[in-house]
Amino acid sequence: MQTILKKLPEVTLLFWVMKICATTLGETAGDLLAQTLNVGYGMSSTILLGLFLAVLLGQLSARRYVPALYWAVILATSTAGTTLSDYMDRTLGLGYATGAAILGALLLAVLGLWWASEKSLSVSDIQTRRGELFYWAAILVSNTLGTALGDFLADDSGLGFGGGALLIGSLLAVVMLAYYFTGISRVLLFWVAFVLTRPFGATFGDLLTKPVEKNGLGFGTQGSSLLLLVLLVGLVVYASLRPDRPTSVRSSERAEYPGA
């Protein structure tokens, strides 16, 4: 029976807590670079995509799951996704709804190509380099899509930052109930939840950073980014020290998720 080293974390409650923390930090850090430091959306996107490629090379070269490296890539996709979405929606003038529609179609295309190539969208057992590349491409696009959705809910829908976060939180609760009480594909539910946690982080990040007169909490991009960074680093350290941290998986476990 073949055993391979795992390079991805188990999808547990800790995973989702860290995902929301990383995506919220990606929102505040992206805004810090593009807006507070006045680098601009285009240049910020170029810088952050370069950072994403650098840490991605490290992740692809790794032979096992390294929490600090994995979550650095997740954070890079979230931060780059923030500025990429803003560049499309604001600098290019596409608007949030059009930008979200384009990115949604792109995500479906990436997942479709992944399925056609690997015959699986499972994140529990990716055994090829091509599968890894599809995985990270889907994550980058989904985090960019989530930013556009979050901005649409906060700015164009009339819900505001708090209302948008409440709506996305409710949808995530529905996904969680579907996971425990229905037979819906775990792969499908994973990607739905993964996309939804990004606009939740985007709206929550805006809630933290925007001034009180704009219905925010007024912590600013610098204070919010520092607070979230400390929290994420603490969670990464905890994940690294866990005695039950995943190191390998048997090939017979590929049926853990429907469609794997």
C-alpha cells in the first residue's frame, strides 16, 4: 500500500479559522500597500504576484506539509487577490458585479480544467505537480473573486460592512449544516466554503479598517494588519507544534471525499 507525504493541511475547524484570519489580513494588508502607502493597485498587484510566485516555488519544492510555508502562500494569494480585484473593479472601471462575474467564470474554468486533467477536485490527496498547480491557481482566483464579492456586498448592495459579513457568515453556517447533515459532495462544499470565506474576510477587514463615520471600527489598515498578523503567526505556531499534524496519507484514503 503506497504512502505519500502530505503537503496540504487537514480540513478541520482550525483550517477554517486560519483561512478567515489569513483572508482578512490579506484585505487589510492589500489596502495598506495600495491605498495607505499610495503604491497603487497596478504596482501593488505586480509586487504581490511576485511575492506569491516566490513563496509558491517554496511550497512546490517542499516534500511535506510545512504550516508556515503553506499559510504564507495562502496569505500571498489573499493579498494579491485584494489588489488584483481592486485593479479590475476600480482602476479598469469594470465595477464589482462585472469583476465578480468575470472571476467567477475564470474559477469555473480552472476547476473544469483541473477535473478534466486529474479526474478529481479533491484537496485531501493531491499526488501530482499538475494537481498542485491547479490547486493554487484555483485558490488565487477564488480569493480574488471573494474580494470582488465582498466589495459588492459592502458597497453596492446596501448591506454595508457589518451586513455583508452577517450575510456571508449565515451562508457559511448553511454550508456547515450541509456538511454534517446532507450527502452533498464534500469537494463541492469545500470550494463553496473556500470562496465564501474570502468575502467574509473582505467585509470583516473593511469593518476593522474603515472610519467610524463610514460604519467601520476605525482601527485603520496598519493597526488591523498588525493585529491579524500576530494572530495568524500564533495560529501557525500552534499548528506547527500539534502532535497530530498530518505527515502522510495512504493511497487507499483517496475515497475520503466524493469525487476523489
